[in-house]
Amino acid sequence: QTVNLMVSADGSNTFNQATLPVELEEKSYTVLDTSEGAVMLHVNHGNRAPVGVGGVYISDKDGYRYSMSLPNNVRSPSGDCEFDKVLSLEGVYLANFKDTGDPEGKTAEANAAADQLEDDAAGTDVDR
């Protein structure tokens, strides 16, 4: 079952549907933090690979429009998100994410070019 997030910025008099940056299946939400003047939200996208992760999104000031902050944030089967606020440092959070091994939009050609650049740099006088 797909769910939709409804948000009120006027004390629950009216509700509007939250807007995520892309159309994805939304299975559940976890509000991670609201103390910094925006909503930090974890969205479980269900069967979308990789499994056991979701996206962390941050809202605008009213909580209606969201942008991706961290993809592939680890989520346990019980729904606990690996995302914590550092209480002694304003605006600092710690989170775990699942590295898929191939960043989105990066082709095999780009990976090979990056590997070659790294190999070339390893031969500099600084490395020796």
C-alpha cells in the first residue's frame, strides 16, 4: 500500500500533500528531526533496490516541499533509521548509508577514467 504525507503549517486548519523531488513509491515515513526550522524525514520506498534503506529528505520552512539530503539511509526491519542528531553541535547529524558500489549517473567509462586518474596521481613525487 502506498501512503501520502499530508502537512499542515497553520495549526491543522488545512492540510496539503508534501512534495518530494521525484515520483517514487512511498511506503512509510519517519520524522527524524524538526528542531532546526525544517523537517528531516526518512521515506521508505518499499521494494525499490537496495533493500533495507530509504531516502532522507529535508523540507522547506513550511514542510511542504522536500529535497533529497541522503540517499540509501539504512533502515532496520523494525523501522529504526540510522540517523542521529549530535546534540552538542547545532545542525550536525550522523547517519549510516548503504554504499551501492556504483554512484547514480556514473558510467563504467567514467569509473575507468577516475581509476586511471588515481593511478596516474599515485606516481607523483609527493606519493614517493
